[in-house]
Amino acid sequence: MNSKPSGLSFKLVLLGDGRVGKTSLVLRYVTNSFSEKQEATAQASYLTKRLVIEGVPITLAIWDTAGQERFHALGPIYYRDADAALLVYDITDDDTFIRVKNWVKELQQMAPKNIIMAIAANKSDLVRSKKFDVQEADSYAASIGAKLFVTSAKLGSGIDEVFLDVATRVLQKKRSLLSTDAYTDWKGLKGCF
């Protein structure tokens, strides 16, 4: 009988203000659906997506957290053992980008030290007639070791790229941990490569 693991599971948590489109991003990615009247998430919702990266089967366990202030204190419950965080802001609302910086500070204090981060500048479909400047967001993302993606849940643009990038970077991180003797037996991961 083959004892090789059937794949890996990575935990990804989505953070950001309410109404920035976190749930819409996840639903577009997992079910390829979009609703103009998406209900606000209460506390958190959980979805999974299976994918294969570099021949390794991966289950992406996605925690979509509520953005409303009254649920903010629950954040650490969801991201304390996360492999990655996707911070989402509304590209048409500068205040939501400022609050992404607050989420990052919280992650840096309470999440695993080497958590993989990405930032999604969502709702790019709403910026039609003027050019939007993401230079500040891109510079900020680089300064914290994250990557910036311009997304639109409505149009489905940039969605696959951001989730694939995050999962690939988590896989690379896990592989680099395996290169040290202290982690050779870590959760049977070695058998997947």
C-alpha cells in the first residue's frame, strides 16, 4: 500500500474592511460566481479549493473573515496559525488601503513570523474613466514582502493569479523548511516532493 500523502493543505485568511469585496473574490475563485448584492459575512466563512502546483496536490483552506469593526477582535482566532493572508482593499476608497496597513501590523504581531502576504486592490472595474495609481500600494507591498494584485471580482480579473501566487509561495516556503534537518519529518511533507 502506498503511504505517500495525498496532498497538502494550506490555510489562507482574507482580511480587510467590510464591503471591500473579500467574499466576492473568494466566491469568484472557488465557484466562479458573482452577485451584485453579496451579503456581509458574519464572523467568518470557510471554503476550499483544490489545485495542483508543480505536481503537488494542494487544498487551499480559505477563511473569509468579517470586515465589520464589531468582529475585528475575532481576527486572531483565524490567522494565528495561517500559512498566508490576503489583505483586500477597495481601490476606489483610500481609507480601506490605510486600514490594510493596520491589519498588517496586527499580523506582524500575532500571526506566524513567516506568514505569506498578498494585497488585492479590488473593484478595479469601478475605475473606468480615470487611471488609478497603485504605486503607493505596490511600494508598500514590496516593503512588507508581499505582492500587490489589481483585481475585480465582478469581471473575474486578477483572481486566479493572486490565489495561485499565494499558494505557490507557501509551497516554496514549505520546501525551503525541508532543506533544514529540523524539518525533515514535518507533517510527512517530504513525501509529497
